[in-house]
Amino acid sequence: MSAESSDSVLGLPTTKELPNALKIDEDALRRYSWYRKPPLIHYGFGIDYSDIINYHEAHHLRLPSEKLSRGTFIASIENSVLRDLRYRCRFHDIDILPSSGEHTGYDLLLSLYDNHTIYEREIADEEEEDVVKMIHDELQVTKKQSLRWFYPICQ
């Protein structure tokens, strides 16, 4: 089953364009206390912890203290990579989040946008192409992927 067909089975759009059901209805949000935003989804690439570690090593980023707990140590490496990617891409809305791995096959997702804020944060197509090219150059696993929508690990 291809990524596109598995996404449609999960109810995710197969293109960047969002159906109305996944967009925030700003009018309803302002007018009705009962209105609930649609589930949060992210637009980006799937990556693994090994990709984060490889990037960290390739760019000789500073290692956190070995006195940190394992989880804090890994989170610190992840934050260093995120800071460096944001700087290199000149796009500060990039984020690294836990992925719903059973559906994506990846540990993490590298998110450019989410469906709640895409219309406020979306960059021009040419700029997005530059960001994607930079990501492809820096994280090899993304070269095999197209941008797509992902569920985060939790809502």
C-alpha cells in the first residue's frame, strides 16, 4: 500500500490542500462555545532518532552533559538539531515531534506546518521549495519522501 493510499485510509489528505473538515472554522470558533477545532495534524516528513543523531554528528553540534538522564540527553540533542535546522533553513516554524509510529513507520515527524496554523505560517511556494531542498540535503531519509500529513503521537 503506498503512502498516499494509506493516508487516505487514515483520513488524511493526500495533498497539501486541506478539506473543510480539517480546517478551523474561525466564524464558528468565535460564535459558538460548543465548537471544537478539528484534530491536529502536521505537514512534513517522517524521520527517526537515528537521523537526528546522524545530523548531530555530521554538523559537530555540541554534546549535552553526560550527567543528564537518557531522556533529557536525547531531548537536548533533538533541540540542538532543531535549532540548527531552523537556522540553516531560515524557517523558524519547523518542529520535531513524536509521530504516531504505528501509522507512519517513523519515530518522529519534521513538521513545517499544522492544520491549525498553516494559513498564518505558510511560506511562498519558492521559499518552501528552498526549505524542502535544504531538508533533503541535510536529512537523507527525507529524499525518499514527499511532504505529507501526519498524525502526532497524541492529541
